[in-house]
Amino acid sequence: MHGPIHVAFILFSGRLGDLYGYKRLLLLGFSWFALWSAIAGLAVYCKRDVLFIFARVFQGIGPAVILPNGLAILGVMYRPGKRKAMVFSIFGACAPNGSIAGSLFGALFAQKVWWPWAFWSFALVLAATVVVGLFAIPDPPRKVAAVKRKGMRNTLDELDLLGAACGITALILFNFAWNQAPIVGWDKPYVYICLILGIAFIPIFFYVELRVANNPIIPFHAFSRDVSFVLACIACGWATFGIWVYYAWQFYENLRLATPLLATAWLSPVAISGAIASIATGWLLGHLRPAWVMLFALTAFTIGIILQMTMPIHQIYWTQAFIGTVIIPWGMDMSFPAATLILSNAVRKEHQGVAASLVNTIVNYSISLGLGFAGTVEVHVNNGGTTREDILKGYRGAMYVGAALSVLGLLISLSFLLKGILGARRDRR
């Protein structure tokens, strides 16, 4: 529910962190997340679902503020080198471990206690994180003092509100159209109108950023060809991962009839495998070109989605299901640290928030948009989903989209690697 809002605000929250302090925005994000998590649980007392939907939408702003500013603190505190590569890799391991921990406790509260406690417990943990963070999280230098001296006009100029408004509008409308269409159909006028408007705002955004804004929200000057290659690989790989994780849950619960706890147990190897992948990636980034790391990551995404896509319903868990669950975290925990590190090293310290938010925007937007593409295919090939065979056909159709995206990313990463090798040979001559 909060996907489009979460994605749209990531980029802008990075700029706010650059101006007003990464720690301040990080703690604000945790506080906001805690508040709306508590409200989502309280929605159980409402007869209608409006409050719950509203709370879930606004929940998404919390992680949108947390992610880029947390990464920006790491980007500022560590100089380029092996230690920074390892720190970013360990940060990447938080994703699989956090997802499994959240799924575990959410399933426990939903099955054994009462589902609102899944949200209330989350709110309590987030509130405790704010208190601990006040004392434990470092506060890097920020630009807010300079902004105050120059007045409100300079503040608005630094924030690039026009560019942010155009970018956020384009992201929300385009994303909403693709994710709403599988639910209600493309024949609904508001769906394709949102799609058209979203596409129309994209060139407006680029015009504002390149020709109008004095301080563009995206530092295009830092975009080398290598950075563009990396972001393209990230987009393909994480779109694949979003499809994999969503349809893995659907497959286990709807076709293998697993409870949420059992499905969590089946997916739990991603935590261990992801942790190992993160440590390995930290080491590899200090010894290999990032292009090699990206190639390995896209290979893992491709193998993982193919194993899930071709898995029979009644096959034993310890074959394709287990092997795929072990392999695909290597795609996550190799691609994300590599991309974050490359972009962090490409921009100045005062732009670390924007650099981190750009990678997170690509990651989360690719996940959401990839699911929109996959869902559209699913509803068009599952014959209404009235039988298990038709449901399986729809799931596999969706995962074919993921496989195609991962292969595309694999080809991009291969061309990125070959470009680097040929360039190195020319330089030696």
C-alpha cells in the first residue's frame, strides 16, 4: 500500500538530510514510522478500512526518510577504501535479516496473539530505536547554518522544490498506474490517464533539473557512464528480486498451503546466505572491479528466479526452493553495496544524502514497477485464477517477466565489464 509514496519521497528526503542533518532526519523518520505503525494497529477499532489504508500509506514516508539518511551517515563517516566497502556491505545484510525478522514476529503475533500487535510491537521497537539513536548515532556536519545565513529564498533554492514536485508526481502517477491496472484493468480511464500524466511529467522533470534548477535534486554532473551502467543493473536486478519474493510468498501460501510461520521458515535461509554474501562482497569490492561484482549479482538474480519459476507445486523443499533461496540473496547483497559505494565515491560529502537516496529510489521503484509489470502478465494468462493450475500458470507468467529482466541486467553487466576491460587495455597502450 505504501509503495508509491515510499519510493517517491526517498529522493527528496536525501536532499533534506544534506541540508538539515542526516541524524536529525534519520531520527525523524524512525519517529514518523513508529507513529503510523501504532495508528495502523489502532485501525482495528474502526469499522471501515479507511484509517488502516491511510496509516499504511503514510507509514511509507518513514522508511523513505530512514534509508538514504542512514546510508549518508556511513558515506560521510568513512573515506573511500576497503573499510567503507565492508561497512556498506554489512548495511546491505540488514535487508534480508530484517525482512525475515519482521515476517517472523508479524506471523507470530498474527497467528498466536492478535494481528494489531504486529504493528504495535513494531512501533515500540522503533520508538526505542529513536531513544537509543539520540545517544549512539554520530551527527556529521551539515549545511543548515549556511542556509540560515542566506535566508528563506536560498533554502527553497537548495531544496529544489520544483524539481522535487515534478519528480515525485511522475514517480507516483506512473507507479500507481502500473500497480493499479492488474487489480482493476487497463480499461479504467483513470488508470491510463495517470500513466499518460506520469510519462508527461518525466521530460518536465529533466528540463527543470538540467535547465532551471540552480541546485538540482539529482547531481547529474556526477553521472559517469559507469554510474549509469551500475544503476541500470540495479534496476533490472531488484525488479527481479521484487517479483521473486512476492511470488515466492504467494506460491508457498496459496499453492503449497503453508502458514505464514512455515513460509517464513522456508524463506529464512536468505538471512544466513545474505550475511555471508555481504561479508564476501565487502572483501570482493576491495579486490575486484565493481563490474565483476555486478556480473556475479545479476547471475545470482537470474538463477534464483529461474529456479522459482520452474518449481513444481509438490516438489520437496530441499531442492529448487532451498537452493534458490540460498542463491538469490547474493544478488541483493552484492549489487546494493557495490552501487551505493560507487555513487557515494562519485559525489562530494555534502551530496551523500542525494547519492544514497538515488540508489534507494532505483531499488525500491524497480521493485514496485517490476511487480506492476508482473501482475499485469499474471492476470492476463491465469484464465481468471479459478483452479490451482491456472493460478500456477499466472505465477509462472509473472516470474517469466522477472527472468527476462534479470537476463537483460546480466547482459548490461556483461557489457559493463567488457567496456572496463577494453578501456584498461587501451590505457596500458
